[in-house]
Amino acid sequence: MKPLLSPILIVILLAFASGCTEEGGAPMETVKQVDLERFMGDWFVIANIPTFVEKGAYNAVESYALNPDGTIATTFTFNKDGFDGPLKTHNPTGFIRDESNALWWMQFIWPFKADFRIVWLDPDYSITVIARAKRDYVWIMAREPEIPADTYEQIIAFIGALGYDTSKIQRVPQQTVADLT
């Protein structure tokens, strides 16, 4: 019988989930408050420092829905290695960690939880940045598949000021309606 998780995958998951402490500089502050109802819905992944799961992702979308028990049902979908690549779907669960609603745990596999922090959120909830205290992964997400170049550069500078190595940030290809015509 094949084991459920390989030893290598377990080590990777443990390393990913161990981001509970502040590393890489000063404590990482979140936004002051997140209105969960407004935050729910679809977010296009514009750029990230990809996890091993996200490498080769095209058309990546993270969708959030608030469960009656206060947890966040998450659906992460993308095409693997191209716009026409196979559709991949992951369903981690989010757990709100404080009253600001900006500090989450994200659970991909029980019992491991990963640190997620909402560190940037436009007032109109159109663009967000999710970061981690370890400064190993980061996600720039938006309600639309593209953001203005000057806004993107401003966000990259912000992420750099948090202590990230911005040379590791990669754009995630998104196919827009204009691309299809």
C-alpha cells in the first residue's frame, strides 16, 4: 500500500507551516481591519513568490467564502504549465486568528497550519497583498486579472520594505478577455 504522504512532502509541509515566528526583520504588521464580507470572493493572483504547488501556475485564482462556523472555505485553482494546461484545484481552510480579521492560519493538510497576513488592502478591496512572517512567500492579488504597472511597482516596493527579496517575485500569467479575441 502506498503511504498517504511521502517523507519528503511531510518535511516540506512542516517547513512551510513553521512560520509562526517573526523572521527576516521587524515584526510584520497587518492592515488595521478587514471586513470579511467584502474580502470574500474571487482574487486573481497577479504575482507571488510561489510555493512548490504554485510553480508553473497560469490563470491562478484564490476564492474565499465565509463558513457559518467562522472558518474560510478556500478554493485555489490554476492551469498547470500553460493556459491550456490541466486545471488544478486545492481547498485549504482559513482560520481567523485575531479581531482585525487580517491575521489567518491557512490549513492545507491537517494538523499543519501556515501563517497568512493581510498586509495591504486597497480601501475599495480591489487589490491585496498576503504575506508571511517568515518572508518566504507572498501573494499580490486583485479582483481583476491585471493591475496598472505603476500600482504593481508601488506594491513591489512595499513588499521590499517588509524585508522580502523582491527578485524572487514572479508574475502569474492571467488570460484576459482581450487575450482570447
